[in-house]
Amino acid sequence: MLLQKEKILSKIHSPIAVHLYDRVDSTNNEAKRRLDTDGMHLYATTHQTAGRGRRGHDFYSPKDTGLYMTLSFPLSGDPADIQKVTCAAAVAVCEAISALSDRRPQIKWVNDIYIDGKKVAGILTELLCDKENQPAAVIVGIGLNLTTEHFPAEFADRAGSIGDIEPNDLCGTIADRLIILFESLGDNSVIEKYKQLNLCIGHTVAFTKDGFEHKAKAVDITADGGLAVEENGKRTVLHSGEISVIVR
């Protein structure tokens, strides 16, 4: 798959610098190396050699079957709410896929995109600091399986692909939607959209907290992007960690 700057830019309605690569270790790593706070930047490739996911996990990124991209937003003043940025990215991915195909993606809290019970995309949001250790940018890495058919054995049973969407259109549409949503983080519209697309609400979820295994009903998404759960009549809000959804 060949990424083309002109095609990507034709979908984006805001000024942004686009950097394309035939191959890169990780688009998030590239954004970190450059740390350019002069406006917004988009880094994209169809082949990562060391893709990264949350909590130190690898993100499988084979050549020419997926789209791997990172958007970098400069920060001034207080750092952005990282969890809400991740929520905005998840919404942007779902909206872009729905606009360009007949697929209907959903979000598994906090950063995974699912279609028909399979994970097809993941998001990694990171805050970058300058040499004085002051927040300088927030980067949002998005990895999408487009036509990937073969996955490593350890997650082959839960991984899937979106389908043959034109990668330039998808890259540009996701970027355009995320820019709009990033500028709306101060109101509740992002969280409301995230809640509507979330597949966890109403289901039992399993998670580990304070060294103990829990099973609780997911009941809401809080204003800051947390997952509200109820267990034995007690309400708890999760802000980090991994969950699994138990569908009966």
C-alpha cells in the first residue's frame, strides 16, 4: 500500500504537516524523536518494525496490511487530559471507519476498537515533555489492521481486520475527525459519543484491582473517561488497567 501526502491532505480541513514513511520502528517513536511543537503533525506508515501498545505491549504491524499513524498536538498551559484524548481518538477511528465502509466498529474501554467481537485497532496516547520537563505535546498513536489475515498465536483468536478501506482516505479522515474532537475536549460531547460507541456498558467485566480479581457490571463512562462499575452494590470508577468483557 502506498501512502500519498496529497490524498491524505485532501481529507483534512486544518493546517497540518504530514510525514510519510515506507518503514519506521514506531510512529510514536518518530514523533518523540522529532518533538516538533510548531503546529500539528501527522506521521504515518504501512509498516512498523517495533510497533508499541499500552502497558509495554507490542503492536503487531506487518508490512502493507495495516495503517499505523501518530498525530502530535502542541500543548500550552496545563497538559491535556490523556484519557479524554484517548477517548477522542477512539471516537474518531469509529466515525472514520463507519464513514468509509459498511462496518460498525465499537470501543472496548479504554483504547481498543472492535468489529464483530475482534480487535481491529488500538490507541496509544503519550504526553511529551521538553528539556525543562514541561509538557510540550501530546501524541496519539493509532494502529489499524486493514487486510491482515495471519496474527501471532498468542492473540490470533481475538484479533481481526477492518477490511479493504483505502488507507489514504482512512488516514486523512481519522486525522480530520480527531483534530475536531481534540478541540472539543472541554465540553462533554466527546464523552457522550464515546459512551454511545462503547461495547462495555451493561455487560459484566473482569479486572484486577489492588491484587484481587473482580467481576462487576459496567454501568457508565464518567466525564473524565473512566469506566464506572458496580460490584455487590458498590460503585467504583476505573481509570487505568485492562478489562475483559464477559458476554452472556
